[in-house]
Amino acid sequence: MVYNASMNQNNDSEHTAVIAVAISQSSPKSAATLAAVHDQSWSEYFLRTGHPYEAPTNIALPDREHYWQQQLLLAEPRDLAVFQAERENFVVGFSVLKKQRSDNLAHIELLCVMPEHRRKHIGSSLLKHSIDYVRDHGFSKILVWTMEDDNNSIQFFESSGFRLDGAYRKYPSVPKQVRYAIAITPW
């Protein structure tokens, strides 16, 4: 599916560019690219926030590539969906949905965009595609976890209709995470 995202960083209607973003289901041959996007996206977050936590940046890229190959090869389509965003035939972001049929919920496990491609509606296009996918498959709610201090992610999800649902989790040496949710209404 191709999304035409209007981009206007100066709020000047005369200089609005339309950027085509192709969203497609990822395949095992995309593993190396997903690993690189994952690495750069997370590295930027931890550098920006100054958190000492090293994973996934402490995982060698070949190991992360192997991880994505396994995820894409072995995951049951009913349990996992991975979508990638491409601009000019280059993967610039991806989203990962894990599905829980028993609870009629879908979780956005990851939504990563290359740092140099942020604020260009790539994340919004991935999120819209993910929401449409969840709606098409009959799920009633999407959940997403984000770091409590990641104001960029919080603002992104809140502006897309997600609301803090009160759940949180804390792991050793990782910032506290908070959970956001959005109800999905049928077409």
C-alpha cells in the first residue's frame, strides 16, 4: 500500500511536498535492513536521552540480523505482522504487531524509523497501516509500551489517539515504561 504523506515543516502551504511511502509486509530477505533500522533507531534514543542501557546496541548487527530472520521465518502469521516503510526503494522504518486472539488485542512491539527520516510522516504511515490491519482482522484494541521519559514517542502516540492506560513496567537498568492504548472501531 502506498501512502502519500504531506510534509510541510515550515507550515507554509506553498512549500508542501508529497512524499510517497510504500508500506508492505516484511519478509526474511529484509532481515539485514530491519536490523540496521532497529540499531540506528534505538541507538539514537539512548544517545539522546543519555540512558546507560546498552541493548540492543550491544548486540552485534549479524546477531540482530539472525534474530529478524528467525522472527520472520518462524513466526506464525496469526501471531505476528511486520510491516516496512520504503521511500525510493529504501527501507526507512518498520512496525511489529503481536496479536493476542484470546484477549482480542494487538501490541505494537516496535515502531522504528531511521533518525534522518523522522518527522516526515513515516511513523504515521506505519501506524495508520498497523491500525487498518488490526481493524481488518477484527481486533478491538492496540497497546503500545514506551519509555516514560520519551516525550517524542508519547506525543506521537497521543496525537494519534492513544491514551495512557495506567499500566507500567520496570526492568533493571531500563527506564520505566508506560503503556498506551487505543480502541479500534470496525469500519
